[in-house]
Amino acid sequence: MIGALHLEISENEFRMIMKALSTMGIKIESYKLDFLRRRILARMMATRSKTAMDYIYLLRKNPEEQKAFLDSISINVSEFFRDPLVWDGVKLAFKERIGEKIVSGLEPTLRIWSVGCSCGEEPYTIAIVALEVFKELGIPQPKLSVQATDIDRDALRKGNNGIFSESAIKNIPRGLKTRYLLECDCLGASSLTDRSGTMYYSVSDEVKKVVRFRYHDLVVDPPMLFMDAVFCRNLLIYLSQETQKIIIGKLQTSLTKGGFLVLGMNEVIMFEGTSFEAYDSRNRIYRKKSL
């Protein structure tokens, strides 16, 4: 039944919708069932579908609704320096990693992977923090690479554009904002604001040139290799326990020994069967064991 503000479906109706989504080639098996139920109900409310069959019919008839559902399970809510205290821990980890390379006689490079990068707020933040670390260590021409991946191609295009509203950059410290972001013409408009009065900014070329956006499905595709750090924040909490184990295994493979893994604030690694150890537990920063 559907009301003005509430909608419920039975277990049988839920299974019907899940089966329909699967037959349409929409990959849902990796997600937690409670998460999928909430997304299905939200889409049914948005489309005013009164029954499960109404929504199944809409999905089959309208490819745009299939895309809308896919977008709804791709979490694209982010901002620069999300959870600001985490980035203090990240900065220390980067310094430690570069310092270890210098002591070992290796080139002081950083290879970083941002998994589920959304529209680019996280990988650009990573680049800013890393660039600051190289400058503080007196390394004038840093060799830095940030791979930014997601399954949402629209989000990847937005990230590659590198243009963000004031709300997305509100957590950037003032000095870094001045150094790495530029006020920009709002997508070709004659002023720096859109009709709602929102100011827009673009990331500087110094930041943009070290971040590469590409499509990658972590569940299906093999992991990227030889990474010094991997950021996989606020993704695992939406996935089934079995899928989480698969992904943690892939992230282990991705990282070099001594490399760092950064998770979301509500995500914790159970160490049994993994090669990770705590580096900064409060900020959910873990490290692949060197031995």
C-alpha cells in the first residue's frame, strides 16, 4: 500500500523486484538487502508506483528508470576534506611513506587509488594533501599519481571537469583553497554564480594533472597494483559480508607492503585472515604489514 509519506512491500514483492532487476542485467547481488530495499522503496515513492508490479512494469518500459535506480545505489554524496580530522592522519601516513622510500634509497613517489571516487571530491583532496606533503619535505617535482575510479560514468565525467560549488569545498582550509582552487565561470555563464547565487570553483592544473578518472567495478574487475595508499571510504557499509571479504582481499593485493588503507568512519577491518594492522584506528587508517 502507498500513502502520502509511506510505502511498504512484502518479502515476496521485494524478491519479485530483485529478480526483475537481475534479469535486466542490473548487478545487485553484492549489496546488503536492507540497503536495496530502502533504495527500491525510495524509487517507488519517487515514481508514484503503487505496487511492486507497477514498478517492475516501469523498469521494463523505461530505461531511464533503470538508470535512475542504478544512480540511487551509487552513493555520490561527498565533499572536499570530508571528516576533516582524517586528513591529518592521512598527511602523517603520506609523510611516513615518502620518508621510508627516501631512507631505502628509492624514488620518493606516491601511487594512490581512490575507490568509489564519485564526482572527484575525494581524489582531488588526496592530491592536495599529497602535494602539500611533497612541498613540506622539499621535493620540488613530485611524482604523484591518483587513480580515481567509480561505476557511475556521469560522476566520472563531472569529476574530470573539476568544477565544484561552494558547498562541496566548504571544509578546505583557507590557505589551501587559495592555492589549489580558482573561481571560475559557471559552466560558460557570464558571471561566477548560477541563477541561485551559487559560486563555483575549479581545481588548479597542478591538482588536476595528477588525478586520472576511469571506470572500474571493484567487485568484478581486478584491482590496481603497486599502490602506496588506497582509499575505500563509505562503500563497504552498503555491501554484503561476503562481498566485503572479496573486496578486502583485492585491496590487500593492490597495496605494496607497508601501504595504507583508508576506510570510512563507520567501517572497521576484522583483522583475522587479513594482512592489515591498525595505523590510526580512530581515523580508520590501516596498514599492510611489511613482513
